[in-house]
Amino acid sequence: MSDFSEELIRPKTEDDQEESCLFSGTGMSFPWLQKHIGTVATGGKKEKDFAQTTNACLSFIQEALLKHQWQQAAEFMHSYFQILEDSDSHKRQAAPEIIWKLGSEILFYHPKSNVETFNTFADRMKNIGVLNYLKISLQHALYLLHHGMLEDANRNLSHAETWRYGEKSSSQEVLINLIQAYKGLLQYYTWSKKKMELSTLDEDDYAYNTASQNMLNHSWKTSVNLCALIQTPGVWDPFVKSYVEMLEFYGDQDGAREVLTNYAYDEKFPSNPNAHIYLYNFLKREKAPREKLISVLKILYQIVPSHKLMLEFHRLLRKSEKEDHHKLGLEVLFGVLDFAGCTKNITAWKYLAKYLRQTLMGNHLAWVQEEWNSRKNWWPGFHFSSFWAKGDWKEDKALACEKALVAGILLGKGCRYFRFISKQDDEVLRKKIKQIKKSVKKHSIVNPGL
Amino acid sequence: MDFPSSLQPTLFMTGPLGLSNVPDMSFMCSWRDALTLPESLPENFKNEAPHLATGLLWEPETPGPLPLLPPGPDPWDPGVTAQDLLFRGAFPFRRRPQAVLDVTEQLSRFLWDHGDIAFAPLGKLMLENFKLEGARSRSKKKTVVSVKSLLQDLGGHQPWGCPWAFLSYRQRRFSIIGGPVLGKSVASLLGELLHEELAMRWEQLLLDDAFTGGALAWVPGRTPQVGQLVYPAGGALDTLCFQEVRLPPGGHPQALGDPGHIQLRGPVRQVVTRTVQGESLLAVRSDYHCALWKVSKQGRAAPLQVLQVGKGATGISLSPHLPGELAVCSRSGAVCLWTPQDGLQQVYKDPETLVFCDPSPWRWADFTAHPRVLTVGDRTGVKIVDTQGPPGCGLLLFRGGAEASCRRGERVLLTQYLGECGPEPQLPTLHLICTQFSLYLVDERLPLVPMLKWEHNLPSAPLWARLLPPPCPGCPRPLLLGGQGGHLQLLHLAGEGASAPRLAGPPQSLPSSSDSLSAFPLLEPKSQWRLQERLKAPTIGLAATIPSSASEPVLSLFQLSAAGDVFHQHLHLQADPGPHSRAPTASWTPQATACCSRWLKALLDVPPTPPVWAAPTFSHRRLLGCMEQRKVEQKGPEGLRAAMAAGRLLRQKDVGSPPSAGPPPAPEPGPEDELSARLEAAWQGRMAAWWERQQGRSSGPGRQPKRRKRRTQLSSTFSSLSGRLDLSDATSPPHSPDRASPEARPRPPVTPPSQESTQELWARGVPSERQQTLRDYMARLPLRGDAPRGVRSPLSGTSSVRATRSRPQTLQDGAAELPPRRNTRRGAAVSSSQTSSVRATASRQQALRKKPRMGF
């Protein structure tokens, strides 16, 4: 029977790389399972003293890190290096990555650490366990970049770029692409610096020519560097942004459009709102026809109906000649105000109040009712409760007025929000409130016959 | 709403969990988040670079949390541990130890201890094949067995463990015929059920998800300094308590008065509170019920509605947008939107898991930035579901897979919406997703791609998280992550609006209640152990608050343990201690130790847990008074032990010179009647009634004189023994002392064998015709003892009574000479080496133990 139960509990595979986590019958792994077994297991292959001390040391380091005791962590780290001599080859191979992870963290926060120490450590670590060379180089470069040492970072990346080990695996390829892209980004920084310098120079100047020549060189190199990565599915906002900026600068509008379209519409990529925003901004700069802009924003609307560009989208739709665009314009406004983060957006409320009146005047009561039907059971509590009436009036009277108008139109004169605002006596807003009351009387959808 | 204008570069890979050849972009550490790509112009580098909150640290005031409330009146027991469930032996050729459920051990324990339950139904079925009375009369039918003779043969000793033990033909026949029936039905039926139960308990021990979300909540009061803690109390956690707590600026929280309480019908698993539009609501989840209260400004709770969840509720959350709206999910895979006014609306139902197949019925639901859109989560992923859209459709927000570079075996343990209602909602679109390895922050506008990933490495399951408001304007927000083992981690979360969320500074760990042990005075071991267990009790709830009025930011943190204790700690924000200053180590203040001592005193006043279960002490040997009496001799057991150690047969010379004995005494009629009455009751399943009756009779006047007579006879003959022989013990309800305190478990048996002058014990006066019987008896001797340890007096009493009829002067030694009894119930180590070798044999031969045994 014990064999039977063993079957239930035993790990799914004999994967040696995952020493630390054990699996239960459900396939879930429990990092704390080892602890439970440890209280029971009396025999079997005992851990060697060496493994015991290194494990203990590792947990001390982790504990010290979580308590921000960098000094102590560094001291423990000193002893932890013994793991590099572990007789267990799996552990020995996994060690450099752990050492890098912990070591870099200590050196990043240690009060006495500086860039030189970090550099020395990184350079050593790169050559212990060849498999981590690319990863460490990349992080090292990022560290330097973060500390403003662009040239060192660039040199590092260039070294890493040419590094090869064995067969080129897919993960290596991605990492090399990433390294090249960061290199491209660095080149972009120099380029944009040059661009700034150029803008200060006179076009007739002799220096202008050389500078612009320089820039051309850079651009060509950068495009090579950035191209490969942004074909790979992922989120590459900074790279795409800088690449497009350079392409645009040199008048390669088609290239830029292609990059952006691919970034936004390739199905292998995650649905990144920024991809659509970049494309929209590009098309706007390009002065693309309204239809085109609307079609881009329509997709953004589907992904992020709460985005601030939606108000712009609404304006575009309002200006459009098409009837269904007008309908969509109303939908977009309602959509924006559905979200918790947008409830205080006075522009949205202003637009909605105005557009509701406009729509109702245009005899499109059905559109309003269609939108309202799905919201009538929760908008009153969400937007138009007496709590919000009091709060809005206290904080932002203009917002309260806009909301009151919308509430009046959608819910009728009896609604609490409208009643509260209309009862307020305010010198400045008296005229406005009167207008609101009039509009509500005229447009309210609650009793359209009157 | 703003969307971060530029996101961190991330590789996007689709695929299953643990895809190994993907370069894990999150291989970087916490400092990765501190790195910012120079966004705008290279000139700004120098200004931006040093913007790093390295000194961001919440400094605990004391080295560990302090008890807030006196311990409850109910004792607490840690319950089942890994030791109770797992096989303790070793697998010699394993690379690493593995968890193996010890079903055999549990089953045999069960058969020994609850034979009546295991075998009585079978006995009932086979009633016609047994003859209970009239031992001497022979039945014509071959299929009828006389119980009495069978029992006589058994002699009260199970010959298991010793392959050379003597078996009578009757026993043999019975074993062969009855074995398949008894063995199979019990082992297969019971074994399967037991295995199922054990597997369930083991899973529960590894991960008890009932308390996901936490059963402790903080309801803010009218002023920032006062609030209420809401938590379950009582041994069954079925009393909901409302404890008012004052947070004096700079001082420790004080409990104001006694807590108000509401008695519920089931254990409280989750307590949630929210203040939406000025209305404080309190939702409680029990196993099969959910309830909603409204908390008035004065702090009084008024019940609104109770909901019954037939399949069992797994999660409840309160809407941050609309007052009185809840999301409830059940084990059946259904998620409902619940409002007291409109009742239930089923939003989603799918008994299958989202991404891949996982057997866990755990489901979770929470709200999103859109009040009509919910997240629905299970162990494999999280989905966004529009309650107004067509049923069943939705978008995956998080996928346990390569998208988030999840590890193999990684599962979602908690999902939480981090946005909240307020005038300026911060992070209104972020969701926290916790697995046993990592923590993910996912923006609902960019599904599948985590905005932040942090490997928390908590040594227990993270089942609760609390996001707190920024302690000061512009400060990062503290995000508390709590593990079941009391482990706490605090992350500093920065980035709102147009910047992506990131960690500002390295996360830190906070002390857990077991760190408080040093604040308590040193105790004697038993109490110390009790205190330790109490402090180690798993956490079931977490609440935290930052009283806004304090001049310096202070974080008050409360933790509820499964034992019902509320511990609190107090943390100060060390904004920027400078590059070289070291964090001062907290120390115990006299007030803190005084507080702990008071609490400890109250704890030790609580009576310890009554034993969950005690072994029955009755034995059929005592009841079956006809059992032959033995004289115990010294050489026999020794020779036997030697023979067993060497694994050879016991020979004549091993047991010494042939003993002589008188004819076996005639059975006493009284106890025999008792036996048949009892057996009859057992067959008819009225054992409990019999026992009651028996107890009543034994304490009643009719029974007493007879006993007393026997007793006086005994004590007059063996006066020296009477001190030990307490007959009231024999009839008192079963009680085993070792259950009282688990630390006393590995106790050696009561009497170590004394090696005193008893050599001539059975050399004298054993008639030759008894020699064989005696030898047989000897052969089984060290292995016998189905009697639970520590209750030897009745047994030794009776056997010595019989033995000493002929040889009164040797009995005293004989009684003391009984070989050490193997403790079958606990399997504890026995002091002498011989018996441990016996043990080894016994465990090898565990199958033998499953031999058919009569049901009692």
C-alpha cells in the first residue's frame, strides 16, 4: 500500500535541476514541502555537510538581504563562494547565477560599494560559468547605463554582442538581439544629443555638414541594431519609440509606418496599448485622414476604453459625417465614465452633458436608451448617489453641475444627485443651475413625452 | 486614465509553464526595478541616477510582535503534523527524500485501536458462522467456529511479527478461510477510504486555502486613532469578535474594553471590510455560508443578509465601487454577483480550470476598475469577465505559462484587485497575483504581461496581501504580503499614472510571532514547548493600518493566528537614514516583556487540550478470565530475544530446564459471561450501550463487593503488590497518559526489565505437561502486548493473580519481570536493544498485522 501512496506523491519527473521544489500529486510544487519531509525523514541519502553549510549560508544571505543588512550579507557571501567547488555538478552549474543574483544585489545597495567594485565583480562573474555571460553582460550594461556611464555600457554591449558559445540556441539569439537593441538605444541617445547640437547650429555652417554626416552614420547602425529585436514578440516600447523617431527624422515615413503597424497589429505580440498610441501619434503627425485615425483609435477603444485618448477619439467621431460614428461617439463617452479612475474627469462629463443634449436634439433617443439600459441599474449608485452629490459639490462645483445635468437627463428630475445640486444656493452658479434645470426639463429621457 | 507612456522591455512568449529555453527576463533582482532607462534626454542622466530609495525601511519597534489580547479560554492543539502522516522509514536509494503517505501504519493503528468499527459489520455478516457460547458442545456444521476456543488459541497474543510463532490448526483454518474475506474487505474498503482521507489531510497540511484572503479585518473608526478589529474567536473560530482598538500616536495599540461578539453557525474563514461612499460593510465567509453586515458610524454591526453556498464558498470580495455589492465564488466553479437588494446573479460558471487542468476546486473573484467587470481566478490563471456580456467569454488577465515566465508547478494562490474607491484612486487598474514563488502585478489594460514580477521566496503559502496608502505624500505605497507560517514581507510600490509600477527599494521582511519567543521568560520544558507551539501557530489573518494623523509615519500591523491570538507590531518609516548609518536593532522594552509575561500567565492558566483520542484499555484477556495463567521466568525471554536477534528457532536449551506446573485452572464462569455478553453486544453493534452498562455495573453496588472480595484476597496474599494494583484503574474509562502532552511521546515503557533474582522462577513446580504450553507462550512473549502502553496494571494484575495461586512468593518478581511491552499504538522506541530488534522485525512484517482479528 505504501507503494500505491508513493505513486500519488512522487514527483512527475526526475528532473534534477529542480532540487529545491518538490511536487505533490496535483502537479503543484511546494517550496515548503522539503521542510515537512525534513521533520520525518530519518534515513535515506543524507545531505553532506558541505551542502548543509552552503544551504545554511544561502538562507543567511537571503535573510540579511531582506533585513537590509548589506554588510552582513556581504560577509556571508564571502563564505558562500565555496559552492563553486561543490562536487554536485548540478549545483555547481547553478551556482554562478545565484552568486550573481545575490552578489549584484548586495553591491547595488551596499553603502560602501561603488561602480568600480561592481565592475570588477561583474567582469569576474561573466567568466565563471560561460552560460551566464550574456545575461550578466546585459545587466552590467544596464547598471552602467543607469549610472550614466554610456560609453562603458556601450563597450560592454559591444563585447557581449560578438560573444558566441557553442551552437547558437534560441535563447542565446534572443539575448543577443536584446543586447544589440540596447546598443541601438545607446546610439540613439548619442544621436539625439547630436540632433540637439545640430538644432543650435546654423545650416550654412561648416560644422553642420559633418554633424549631419555623423548622424546619418549613427542612424544606419542603429537601425541594424534595433531591427532584429522588434520583430520578436514582446514589449519593446523604448526601442520602437527611438527607432521610429530616427526613421522619421530621415524621412523614411513608410519604414516607420511599417514598424509601427507591425508592432501594433502583429498577433504574436501582446495587445500593448502603447503600440496603438504610438501608431496614432505617428499618423497624427503625418496628418493622416480622419478615417484612418478613427480606425486606429477604434482598436485602442476596444483594448483600453478608459484611455485619455478616448476623449480625442470622441471629438474625432463627433466631427465625422457618418451617423454610426456619432453613435460610437456617445458609446465612447459612456465607456470612459464607466471606469473607477475616470469618475472625476470633468472633461468627460462636460462632453457627455453636451453630447447627450445634442443627440437627443438630433432625435436619437434610441441611442441614449441603448447605452443607458446596461447602466441604469448601477450608474445611479456609482455616480449619482447623494454621497457623491455632497462630495462633488464640496470639492468641484463645476464637476457637480455637469454631473447633475447628466443625472437629470438620464434619471429625471427626481434623482437624488440632481435634486441635491439644484437645491444648492450659490451666487456664482445660480444662473448655470437654472440652465441645467431647464435642459433637464427639456431633454430628460425619463418622460420624453413632456 | 493615463497609461504608462513607455513600458519595461519584456519578451513575450506563449507556452506552458516552465518553458526552459526562454531567457527569463525576470532573472534580475529587485534592483532591476530601480534601473530606469533614461527616457528623455541624455543630459538628464546625472540628475536621475541617484534617485533611489535605498534607505527606505520600515523599522519594527520591537524584535517581534506583541500579543494584543489575552489568550482565549479554549485550549489549542496544532493538529495533524507531517510526522503523523508520512512514512518515517527510509528509502535507501533515493537521491532526495520524498513524501510517502504512511497508510499501512495508519491502517494498522486503526485496526488495533478501533477494531470494533473495522470488523463489527463483518462480524455481523458472519454471525451465523460463529458460535459464541457453550464452548464444549461440538457443532455438526463445519462452517461454525467456536469463538471461545479461537480466542483461547489466540491466547491474547497476536503472533504477528514472529514468523516462527505457533499457530493452532484452528487458527490456521480460520486464517485461511476467513483471511481473504476479512483481509480484503477491510484493507480494500477501509484502506481506500483511509488513503483518500490521508491524502486530503496531507494536501491540507501542504496548503490550507480555506483562509485565503485572511480572517482579520480593520474597520476604521470615526477618528484615525480608533478602529475595530474584526476576527473569529473560540475553539471552532465560530464567534465573530469586534474589538475596539485605540492607536495612540507613538504608542502601542490598546484594546478598549471587551470585544462584542456574534455567534455564528460555522467557522469563519474570511473577513472583508470596505468603506464605500462613506458606508462601512463587513462580509464574512464561512465554509458554506456568506454573510454581510453594515457597520454603523458608532461601530455597531447590523446584519444585512446571509447566503448559503451549497457546494462551499471559496472566496468573497466586496466591491470598491458600489456599496453592498459582493462577488462570491463557490467550489462548483460558479461566480456570482451578490447584492442584498437584488440577490444573486450568476456571472460565470465553469467547473474546469482556465488554462490547464488542475484538480483544485479553489476559485476566486474580485473586482476591477470597471464596476461591471470581475476577475475570476483559479490555480491556473485569472480571467476578466464582463458580467453584462455573453456568459462564458472573457479575456485572460494572467496565464500560468511562459507569458509570465512561470516555473514548473507554479500555481496561483491569491489574486487581489489593488485599486480602491476614493477621491483619487491610485493604481486603479492593477491586480496582484501571488503564486508560491513569485508576486506579479498585472495591469488589466495589458493582460498577460506582468508589469512587475518579484520572487518573494516565502517559506509558506502567501495567502494574504494588503496594499496601504502612501505614508506620506510622494512616498511609495507599502504592500504587505503574508504567508501562512506567519512570514511577512513588505514591498515598496511606486509608480502611478504615467509611470509603470516598480519597486522602490529592496523589499524587506518583518518579524513573525515566533520571533517574540525571546520576550517571554524561560519556562520549564513542557510550558516552553506549549508556548513555542502557540507562537508557531499558523497565521490566518492580517490587517494593517497607517494612522494618518501621526507626525511620523507609523504602520500598525495585526496578525491573527489559528490559535485565536491577535499579535500586533508597530513600524516606523526610516525615510533616508543616509548611506552609512546602519539600521538600529530593536530591543525589548520592559513594557513589552511585561505584556508578554501577563499574556503567558493567562495562557498557562488555560487547561491544556484534552486528548483527541485515547486508546481503549479493555483487553479480552482480562475479560476472558479462562486464560491460562503464566509464570514468568527469566531465562525464557532472554533466550527468546537471543533467538530472535539471531533469527533462529527457539530450542529447548534456550529456555532452560523444563518447567513443571500444575494442571491448568478451571475457567471462572463470571468473566466468561461477561465476554459473551460483550461479544454479543459487539455483534449487534450495541457495543457502546454495553460499555455504558458495564461501567455502570462496575461502579454500581452489585458489582463492587465481588471485586472487592477478589481484591482483598489479592492484597492479603501479595501485600507488597497492592500498592501498584489499583483495581479502580481497571474499570476507569480509557485513558492513555501519553496523549496529554505530545512532547512526551517517545517515552520508554513503564518498567525496564529488572535483572533480579528470579532465575529459579519457573524451574520450580512446573509440571511436565505444561512445558510445551509454556514454551509456546514464551515464543510469543516479547511480541505480545496489544495493550496500550502505560495501562499495564490491569493486565499484569490478572496474569499475576493466576500465576501466584500456586507460587505466591514469586509473584512480586514476576509482575516486575514482565518483559518490556512493545508499544503498538505509537511505535515508540523501547529502551532495550532486544525490543528494538523486535520492532524492526515487526515493521518488516507489517502485513502480518493485518491478519484477521476478531472484532470487538
